[in-house]
Amino acid sequence: MGFQPSPVLLASLGVGLLTLLGLALGSYLVRRSRRPQVTLLDPNEKYLLRLLDKTTVNHNTKRFRFALPTAHHVLGLPVGKHVHLSARIDGSLVIRPYTPITSDEDQGYVDLVIKVYLKGVHPKFPEGGKMSQYLNSLKIGDVVEFRGPSGLLTYTGKGKFSIQPNKKSPPEPRVARKLGMIAGGTGACP
């Protein structure tokens, strides 16, 4: 007759297979849980972020640190994109673009370096910068509306870009061997 496996052998194989399946599932779940959570999931959604710290960089420039939803969150801003901050200032909605100085490896916070344009300092801009003065007036714990990622260009690495000709069109892939950039101000802003 043929080979008849014993019940003990079948039970051992079953336990072994279940153990391997459990280890594989556990490994997957651990790797998945280690990935940081992303804050900016929808570019049309506004996210309220709380001011953690305000540091003077020089006489007219500050670093503003905002808390992300948890210590395990990253902002979720691809290279080449920026955020918009919005606030009601003197009854009007003011929206300004900013590029964070933190990377997507930094968890729990996002930093912005912003030049504060004060009222009455420059004759061409007698009112100063509305958003920069507003941010400068914030107290630790106050919240600001963030929206993003914004922008039509994303750098995907190794000379590859994804560029949207306009907001409604899909991104088109582009490749560059060399890239020249001109940036000014307190940072490379949009």
C-alpha cells in the first residue's frame, strides 16, 4: 500500500505552517507600524498645527516650529512642493506659501524660517508683511491652518521630475542631467 502519514506528523506540519504564517504576518505589521504617519494627505484639506516654539534667528527672522498631530507623524511634503498658511487678519483671509526647512524624516514637528516684515520699516511696504507679522504675534500653543502639498513640480530622485503643466492636468515625467536654480530671500520659497 501507500505511505500513510501519522496524525502526529500532520499536526506538527499544521502547527509549523501556522507558526510561519503568524511570523510573516507579525513581521509585516511591525514594518507597517514603523512607517511614520503622514500629515498632509489631501492638498485641499486644512490642517490645524499648534505652535511649539519661536526662535530668533537674527533681527528680523524667526524659526517657527509647529507640532504635527503626533510625535510619529511626518509632514508628507515631497521635494519640490510647498505649503500654504492661512489666517484671518483684520477680517480678511490671508494665504501665503512657505517652504519648510525640515525634511520628511523629521517626525512630530515642522519648522519654517520666516523673515518678519514689520509695519513702518520699509517705505515701499508701509503695512509690512501681514502673514509674517501675524505669525510673529502668535503665542506658544496657538494654531495655524496649513494646506498642502502644493506646487506643480515634484522631484522624485536621480534627475527625475514630475511636472504638471497646470493644476488640472496630470503630471508628466521629465529627466534632467543638470539643473540650475536661482533662489533668493530667507529661503527657497515658491
